[in-house]
Amino acid sequence: MKYLDEFSDPVLAKRLFDDIRATVTKPWSLMEVCGGQTHSIIRHGIDQLLPEEIQLIHGPGCPVCVTPLEIIDKALEIASRPDVVFCSFGDMLRVPGSGRDLFRVKSEGADVRVVYSPLDALKIARENPERQVVFFGIGFETTAPPNAMTVYQAQKLGIENFSLLVSHVRVPPAIDAIMNSPDCRVEAFLAAGHVCSVMGIREYPELAERHRVPIVVTGFEPLDILEGIRRAVRQLEAGEHTVENAYPRAVRTDGNPAARAMLDDVFEVTDRAWRGIGMIPDSGWRLSPKYRDWDAEYRFSVGDIDTEESTVCRSGEVLQGLIKPHECEAFGKTCTPRNPLGATMVSSEGACAAYYLYRRLSTPSAGQEEASSVG
């Protein structure tokens, strides 16, 4: 605990705030990619304490939030089958599909179980050879390696009644898509440290150069985020656009080679739809042909399910950084954590959930509080 406390030291935070204020001379818009960073920013009021010239835009980095509606509906279809044990992390159970969620399917008699690891689901499959056991594999590059390892183990051990419903997405193509959008306002990125701890930073220099945008890899504690902002602002003010690693205690240039080798073996890159955003080329993974027999979408023939997004929920605009959560007409009224219209209100990392949890119900007034309140 002491180690983490050091990264929310109010004295050091004030020094970073002072440095940022002394550096900035014009308006800049920065996007934090990860939902975990968004929650830390809102929880500690970092966006309110920054100079008014700096605007933080909340990016699409919540894996639950960007899981497309059609994948949720495929999960609901599979989970409803009487011979299936459907396993998932708990944060997926309340994500709304077209008309219901996994909690509703469970209440109707389906065998839906919350697990803490994909290996828990593999164990259930070994103990119940007469049942089909499916694990809902979602997330960014961070959660993909253990899911890949589980499929690898299933093949190695000959566990044929296990399969994986895959909805993994990749961050660099999303950054590229955001920068190519005609509505893009992003001038620098705070990249997700946990993603880079797996994949490294080799994919980012080309993006930084092509879009002429600084990319700073940061962690999730207040001082991590402030240091990332400080470095990004310095680059912007100097007219530079390079990749910096401000999270060296967890991130190496080449990431985790063993994890990347497992990903290369089990998965292959594919186009992937992002909820509220649309199709992004080469932005996801699917099981490679070598492991196709463990692909739940293939096994249960649910590949042709198509859906349409809600016209009321504006989570897609939130995920693209076009609006803040409180600017959605449904926010806090018809859309609350108890009655969510979209995944950004359900997920523990969703921007809408962060704004609701920390009572950020109106436009914040930047620079009104003392930096000593951080931590």
C-alpha cells in the first residue's frame, strides 16, 4: 500500500500541476485511452485541477464498453441453450443486448456462471464432460494472453467440450481510426500502460509520425497520469510528436515476448466492430484456423446474428470523445447504473459510470480547486 500511496502524494502532484501550468501557452486536447485512467482522472478531480487550456477527452478504452451488441446477442443465444454452461467475468452479466442481458438469461434458467479466470471455465469443462462449456473472452491486449493460453491448454489436454467466444480488440488501430475521423479533436494520447506491458510500444512510433501526434505511455495512479500529461503538453508546446514511455516500471519496449508469442500462435488479426463506433480494420483477434474447433461462434453457428444499436443511448459518441457523459440527454435520468441503456454505464471502467459514481453531473469548472486535494 505504501508503494501505491507514493503515486498519489499531494506534494509531488502540486509540483507536476505547477510544471504543467508553467508550460502550457495555448489550448490542447488530450485523450486518455484507457477506462481505468478515466476513472482515476474523475475520482481524483485531475481534469478539474488542470489549467483551463487543457481538455481531457475520454477514449474508448473500456473493453466491456466496446464489445459490440451483436457479440452480446451471440452470447445470449449460446447461454440460452440447455446443454451449455456459459462462463464470464461478472462485469459482462449486466451489459444489455438487444432485449435482455446475461442476468436475465440466468434468471430464466440458463446455467450462467461468474468465474475469475478462463482457467476456471476450463476446469468446469473437465469436470462436466457431458456439457458444453463456453468462456466469454473479451478485452484488449491485456486479457488476451490468458484466454489464448486457455485455448492452447484445451487443445493440448484434448478438452473438446470447451470453447471461447472471442471479442478481443487491439488499441493501435483504434487510435488510427480516431485520428482519421473528420470529427477528431485529439492532439495527443495517453496510451494504456497495461496494454503496452504486454505488447510493448513498437506499433506506436509509426502512428505518432503519420498523424503528427504525441503518444505517452502512462500508468493509472494520479502521479502517473500527471506525468503523462506533463510530457504530452511539453511535446505539443515544442511542436514534437514522439512516443515516450512514462511507465518504465511496468513497460518495456518489446513488452512481454512470451505473451506475444502465445497470441501469435492462438489468434490471428481480423476486422472487428466496436460498439458505438463501427468496424475498424485489423482491430481485433479471432482464433486462428489451428484452433477453430474451440471457437464458440463457429461451434454454435451464431455468426449470422446482426443487430442495430439503440437510437437513445449516445455511448458511441462518448467512446469517440465527441461528448462527455453528462451531455447525453438520458444520462442520470433514463440511464443509470440500475437501469443502463449502454455498456458505458454498466462497466466498472465506463466513462458514464465514472461520471455517475463521482457525481460529475455537469460541466466541471477547471482550475477551481487546490492541487492538494489529489489523493
